Amino acid sequence: MVAEAYAYIHMVSRYCNWWDTFAELFTAGWLPMRESGLRVLDVGAGPGPATYALLDFSRDLNQAVLDLDDPDFQGLRTPRPDVVMVESSWAMSHFVHRLSEERKLGGPYGASFDDFYRLRLVRTREMNAEIRRSLTSQIMDELDVGPDGAEWILREENPRWHEPDRYHLCMISHFLTLDSTLSQAAEALQGIKRTLPPGGVIAVIGASRRGDTYGPIYQELGRQMRGLVHLEVSDTVRSDIDERSQERLNAFYLNIHKRISDLGVDTDAIAAAWSPRVLASVTSRWEPDNKPVFRPFALEVFRAGHHRMRSRQRRH
């Protein structure tokens, strides 16, 4: 039940954090939007709060444009984003699959990659040669053709096979939490940065404490993202929730607690073994009059400018 417990603690707050991030980027004119749709990478996806927030935000934006019924705004309607999730935990991936089925709004139905550290978007000549061999071999087996025929089919049907995967938006959610994590992820991050299309965005959300623990991490991240524009929305942010939403969220927490108790779990005995910090964080959700408040979070956003723009224009 680790994935379920993680979602119980973090899912709603991080969904709201990402929703507010997309709203801020959209208002500023920095949210990537394409007529053919976005390819998006969700790094450290967990139970999918960033992915679900993006899918819901995109759907609600389309609905708002339809409701306006104004031809001047119809260009804001875009296809559903194609989100690729990166998550090492099978339990998290399975949780996402089940949640997507319950929502009845379509995927995602799990992670496509389980190891971000090994993700290589910038291919070497050797990597492309191996991919070419694999693709032509597959064509030869499936269509019963020789090497020359397989090469011709590959050129005709998949002429851009040798180009790297490109993502217009990369969402990194509470993943860069340690110096060692950032160091291990450096090569994968450089691949995303180097393949980022003009106007593409890398958005990073993490803990808001910028002292001895997280300050150096965000500083090193900024160094690794040099060459991209560090957007002014980057800051410590808080997602506020109104009173009605607080009541609904509190009811959700209480229903989960009741369900656990109905299963015969002695929550008091388990809570006795927790540290005071964890105890206060969790048991406050079990109070009938609890008013949930979301903690502030750090937001770092980097954007690729157009290669023909002067540096002054990119900064603007």
C-alpha cells in the first residue's frame, strides 16, 4: 500500500501545485501550445499529479474556448497532450493505471521508462547504428523482405527514425532532492535541454526550503540549465484552496481513515511508533474540523528561446 499511502499524503497538494504552475505559464504566454499537440515528459511521476493536472488543465482550457464561441480564440484549442511518464516504482505505475480507469477520462496507464538516469535523448552514432539494425531486422522478419527492401521501407515509412525524441514540456516533480540525484541525472537533463524545441519548457517543482539543504541543489540546477531562459515565474509559491475545497478535502481524508479503521487496523498503535513530525502531519488529517493548508513549494522554470532571437529578446 506504499503507492496508495503516498498518494493519500501528496496527490492533491501536488496536483494543485502543478495546476497553478500551468495557469501561471499560460497567463504569461509561456505555456507550450501546438496545433499538433504536445509531447511531454513527466520525470519522477509518482502517482501522476503533474500528468493529471496537465491533462485536466488542457481539457478545461479547450472547454473554456468552446464556451466563448468566439472565432478569435479557437486557435487555443489543442489536442490532448501526449505524456510520457518516468517512474521507477512498479507500484506507482500500477496505481496510475487503476486511477486512470476509475477517472474514465483516458490514460495515462503507467510509466514508459523506469530509469531516468539512463535516459539518453541525444544519440551517438553507435546508438543510431544499433537502432537502424533493430528496425531493419524487424521489417525483414515481419514483411519477409531482404536487407535492401527493409532499408527502402524504413526510408519511406519512417524517414525521421534517426532523429532524437523531443519533448516540448518536461515536468520534474520532487525528484531532484539530493546532490547525488542531480549529479546522477546530469546527463539525462543535458539530453532534454539539448533537444528542447524553441519555446520548450523545463519546469521543476520541489521543496521550498532554500537553505543548506535545497539551496545548493537549485543553484546547481540553474548552472546546468545555462543557455535556457530562467523565467521570472520561478519563485517560492503557495497553492491556496478555498473553504469549500478544504471541506471536500477534509471529507476525503476522513473517509480514508474510516476505511482503514473498518478494516480492523489499529491506527493509534501504528501512530505511536511515528516521529512527532510525521505524527502531526498525518493525524491532523483525521480531525473533523481540520482545514487543510498546502505548504509552499519551489518552482524553477527554464525556457528555450528561438535561435534567431537576440539575447535581449530572449530575456524579454
